[in-house]
Amino acid sequence: MVRRRFSFGLVSRLSSPIYGRSPCSGGIWTPCLGQKRSFMTAKDLVESEEPEKKVTNRINMFSAINQALHTVLDSDPKSYVFGEDVGFGGVFRCTTALRDKFGRHRVFNTPLCEQAIVGFGIGLASMGNRAIAEIQFADYIFPALDQIVNEAAKYRYRSGNLFNCGGLTVRAPYGAVGHGGHYHSQSPEAFFCHVPGIKVVIPRSPSQAKGLLLASIRDPNPVVFFEPKWLYRLAVEEVPVDDYTLPLSSAEVMRKGSDITLVGWGAQLAIMEEACDEVSKLGISCELIDLRTLIPWDKELVEDSVNKTGRLLVSHEAPVTGGFGAEIAASITNSCFLRLQAPVSRVCGLDTPFPLVFEPFYMPTKNKCLLSNQNNVILDIDCTRPILFGKRAPHAVL
Amino acid sequence: MQGIMESIQTLCSGDHGNEGFMQDDEDEEEENGVGRLTSWAELLGFGLAVFSEAIAPQLQCFCDRTLGFAVGQGGSREAWIKAVAMAMSLVRKAVKKGWVGALAPAARVMSQALSTASEPITLDIPVPFKAHKVETPSVTVETSAQELTNFFKTMFIMRRMEIAADSLYKSKFIRGFCHLYDGQEAVCVGMEAALNDKDCIITAYRDHCTHLGRGGSVLEVFAELMGRKDGCSLGKGGSMHMYNKKGGFYGGNGIVGAQTPLGAGLAFAQKYLKVEGVTLAMYGDGAANQGQLFEAMNISALWNLPVIYVCENNHYGMGTAEWRSAKSPEYYKRGDYIPGLKVDGMDCLAVKQAVKYAKEYALQNGPMVLEMDTYRYHGHSMSDPGSTYRTRDEISGVRQERDPIERIRKLLLSNNIATVAELKTMEKEAKKEVEDALSKAKESPSPDSDELFTHVYRKGYGAKAYGADRKEVVVKLP
């Protein structure tokens, strides 16, 4: 069985959070200046001149998320955390010690009813509170899909800005875990990316998780925050202990390159990073981008990168047809068509239900990324005619 | 004379298992209404049966171990000396046992010939029913020795199977999720006693034993748990997705509460097609708070569908006690306009009576809710120790006082249907059956990699998908 292994070295390279003048320090997050009103937002990467020595702790992702929740509940008395089994700490220990510290009226269990959990959260948020709802697994979010799509996303729009449920944040663990099977491994982010009015945020590492979660909770729009469950314990990193946020709708370049741009999010980035290391031995330099926020996504950064390299590969765990990679591919093809030297490649999960014993075959593994990357071979939809475009073709034509 | 010839023929045909011979006796018994050997032919036949069943195997074993050993070792002097020593130790053992151990099978055969296996026994259910908008069924239930023995055997097999699954999970043969049913066996076994093959069952993820009850085999269950080809769902479903088409078992569903509207649909089909069967839509106390359950209840009451909603109330929804998650933990009343019954779910006979009653009601009048008051000894799943939200005293208390298998054991003993030794033999047979199935399941291969792409659609999807190396694996989705 293919297992992902995280070496500490690899993980530390994954991190490079953007510190700097974070506009938020306990107050309400205000959108950064220069943000256009269209769906595509301007990137506003704030490069820090020199990050001063921050006090950090070496912790894993669920502890980072726990810290973020502690910070929010500390700083805002009108914030609440609720969901199934959050009282004792949650099935992934993300909410440990919250109830003891903040009391049963702010941190409470709900019965087994996802639709009601999210609906209740929308109501709470529309009265100006910060409602942080936890859905136990992203696979169970579908009863709540109606509430998110039809109520949360449209509340501000349909009421002409009289009401909004910006204080709502829905957190859910998503993604494959090695043995999850059909209903503990799904990646449903694409369903939510189709809905204007909400934001979808996915962190890749503990420090990113803390910053992005704090930003999501304080963002005045409803946010669906997917946490890669594979990384809850495995990803360990130095995470600053203080309150900091990372900007939403802002992608991050994890490593610079000149030959091909790779875009991904969540746990898939670790796989892509391994693939990048391997192809760099062949002399292909990859630019790896973490999208971080899926909608509204940082189109400009990706466009700039593709204009530099001329090639794009998108990778995610969800099935390839209709996954979010399709949106990225279509957009980039539209805007960078003349610059592209090859069709946009998508290395994603297969178009089957998430399988049980066949998980290693379903997953977009390092080898699949390698193959797609290495010769820059992009297969046509009928998989019969590989078209070779790469400037290097050291191996036989497939 | 003819009888003797028949008896000898049966013996010589090699098919002189207990059942074959004793079945004749039972048939005679039913005709004559007397449960005793009445003719010389039967007596002779019986004697031969006792010999072949009880004594011959012992003799054969003895000869195997002594003569067979000596011959196998080459017939040398040392081998013969060893064989004699072995023979003496066997004899010593038999003497120590007082010959009782050697003749236990004979005793069993005799008692089974003499017992009246299908004569009705009437028993009273100790814990009364509680009713909501309907009359309670009678607490006097008719059963028979055979039925009780079957209860015992089936529940014991189920218990062994779940415990074997526990150790398989711990040794990583089973991966993923495994939700065990031990403690709750009485519910599915009692249900089966009141149902037939025209009825359908649909349940949640704690479905290993329900699958067995509907006609599945232990081998299928183990193979499916380990994700092998011989599993009931071809290894593609796993613990939570076991199905049986012939037995009308519609699974095995992972999403909590989602199976209840499906149950309403099954009942509609049964009613429309005039099948004269009911659907049992089972769910737990955690799922009782799902909106879709109430939607299903409304439409099934509106359209008078023959569906019985069975709430298996084991008092804990994963780690949440019922009083913490439900305003009204009286789940049999939650149907409001749908009548309900609360049943002691650890008593097979109570469950049987309630389901029989509910089936009659549902076929006439429409849906009904049954709340089975039951308990699970294991945690919610294998990753839950089961002791963080309840005390070990509670678990062992229930095990001592309300265990379903012990209850049937007491009934069997107090009604002289079986002796302690016979029950032990039955248990041993059950254990062996489970172990055999387990070893067979371990040998079963994993499904082919093509199975990843099959059954997504009916056929003709037409697109291609590829494996890690496109030269090696390119599959057109079937």
C-alpha cells in the first residue's frame, strides 16, 4: 500500500508563512486594500522585510487549529464552537480543552443533524455572532449543502446587504487518510467552489492552518474551511504562538521555478513537492503554488506564474471531472492561451467513488505527477495520442 | 424388515450424520404423535446410529493414533513401543473421564432422539412492552425447543464472529472502520424468527450480524471485512456495506439516517407489487435525530406504507448518551402519529413477538416504530475504547444481567432442552465454524485491479482512466 511519509525536512520546507503587517490582531478583519469587486481578487502578498524572531512551538495541525480556536474564543466573547462531539475534544482533538476553558454555553455538542448544525450556525451568525460549526467529516456535509448554498451564500445578496451571515465558519476534515473508504475520505471542495457568496479555504500545514483559520473566522463572509485529515498528526511544524492571520484569496509560491507551474492545495502539495524534487534531478525546475483559498482564488498570481513558465499542472484528490482543477485549467487557458506551450494537465483522482481497497490506484500519486510532469506529456481525452511538447524528451515517447 | 434394510442402507451410504437418521424419527414422531422408538427396526437402527455416531469415531481416533502412528513411523520396534504407550495413555484418560466424556456424543444422540424438538413451549416475556397509540402484544410467546436452540447457535456464531473481527482488526487484517454488534445479537436474531424472505431489511453500518441473519455466511462477512474477492460485495464495500439480494438485505449504509427514506421506498414497492412483506428500516439512537427520518415517517404514514422503523437504542450515539442528544429519549414515541412499541432488545423472544405483531399491524395499517432497548459491549467502532463515556461497571453489569446468549442458555437449561455438555458442544462447533470461515477468508485473494472501474455505472460510460504508468494500465470504464 502506498503510504505517505513526511520527513521533518520536507515538512519544514513546506512552511514559509508570510509574516508581516497583518491587519488583524484581535479585531475584525478588514479586506485588504486594492481588492477588486470582481470574483478574481488581486493578490496582495505582503512580503515581510525581515521576520523578527517569533516565539514558536513545534506542534502538529490539530494543535495549531486548537490554538486558533482558543485565540478566537478568547478575543471575541460572541464566538461559539459547536458540532458533533466537540465537547470532549472532537474525534480529531481539534477542540480539546475549549469547553473547560470557555464553558458549556460557548462550546457545546449538537445532536447528529448536519443540516440543523449549519442552519443554526447561519441564524446565529446573522445576529452578529461568530459561529464556528464543525462537521465531523466532510463526507457528511451533504445534508448541510442546501443550507450553505441556498441560505449562507445568498443571505447578503438577497437581503440587499441588510443581513449577512459573515460570522459563519464551517470546519470539516476532508481528504484521504489511507484507510478511510467511501465515507471518510471524500474531497467535496468542488461542490462549494461553484457557489458565489462563500469562501473555501484549505491549509497545507500547521502554521498555515492557524493563520488561515483565524483569517477565515474573522472574515466577514461565510467560509467553508477544509482541513486535510491526513495531516492532523503527521504534519509537524514550528507554529508561532501569537495571534496572526494569513491573507485570504492570496496564493503562495512555495518554490520558484522556470519550466512548469504546479498548482495544488492541502495534503496534495506534499506529494507534488516530492514529485518536484524528483524531476529537478532531470533538470526541470518547477514552480509550486499553494492556492490556499479556492474561491475567490488568486488568479493573478497563477497567471503571472504561467506567463513565466508556459506550462501548468493542477493536482487534487477529488475526481478529475468537474473538480476545481477544471476551473483553473479553463481560466488559465483563457487568459494565457498564447503563452501556453502545452495544454493544462490535471493529475487528479479517478472518476469513481472513493474506493476501499483500491485507494492507492485511485489517488493522484507522486508517480502520476512525475509522468505528467517529466516529459510534459499531456494526454488527449481519449488517451491514445500522447502529444510531446516538452523541450526535454530524454525518454521514449509514450 | 424393510425398516432395518433402510436403516442399514442409510448407514452404508455414508450419510449417517445425525440429522439424516434422526430426521426419520422426527417424521415418525409427528405422524404418531409419540416421541419414542416403537419398533424393533427403529431400535436396531438407533443402536447402529449410536455406534456409528458416538463410539465408532472414538474407536477410529484411537486406532489412528496408535496403529496409524506405528505404521506411519515405519513399523519399527520403537514405533510400536511408542504406539502402545500412546494407547495406554488414551485409555488412562478415558478412565479418568469416567467414560462419560467418551460417551457424551452417545448421550447427545440419545437425548435428541428422545426430545420433542418441535413441540411448542410457551414462555412469558419478563420485561413488559410499552406502547404508544397501540395495544401491547401479549407477553406469552410460543416457541419451540428447536427455535430456542437455533437462537442460541446463531447468536453464539455471531458473537464469535464479532470477537474474531475484533482481533482481525487489531492485527491489521481489517483496515478502515469496523463497527461491532456484540451485545445486540438478540435484535437481529429475534427479528429473523418473525420474518420470511418476502420481507426486506435495511440498516446502518453495524450490519455484520444482520447480514448473517438474512442468509449471508460467515465466510462472506470475513472476506468482505478484509476486502477480499469472496466478500458479499466483492470486497468493494467493506465493513459498512454488506448486501444480500436473495435475502432482501439492502445494506449496510454509511451515512447516518440516510437509510430510513430508502426503507420507505422499499415498503412502497412491496405494497404496490402486493408482495405481502414488510420492510424493516433500522437505525440507531443517534440517527433518531436526523431530519430525514421524520420526513420518511411522514410520507410512510401518509401513504400507509408497510414499513417498520426499528430503533436499536444502545443508549450511546458514538460517545454521546441519549439524554444528551435527544429531548425525548423515548424513541418509540417520536413517531408521534405513528404508533410505537418499546421492546427489551436483549430478549430474543420479546423481539420476535414485537416484530410479529408489528408485521401484522404494518400490513394492515401502515408504519410502526419499534424501539429495541439494547446495548453494545464494544465501543462505537474499533477506534473507540468504549469506556470514556461509560463505566466499565456498566458494561459488565449489562453483560452479567442482560446478556442475550446467557438468557437463552438459562431457558434451554431450565426447560431441559439441552444439557450443559450439549451446549458446550454447540459452542465448540460454532467456534470451529467461525475459525474455518476465517482461515478460508484469509486465503481469498484481493479483487482484481479492474474492479476499481467496474460498477460505477451500469455500462457504457466510455471514458478511459489510467493507472500510475499509462503504458501499463489504461482502462476503458465499463
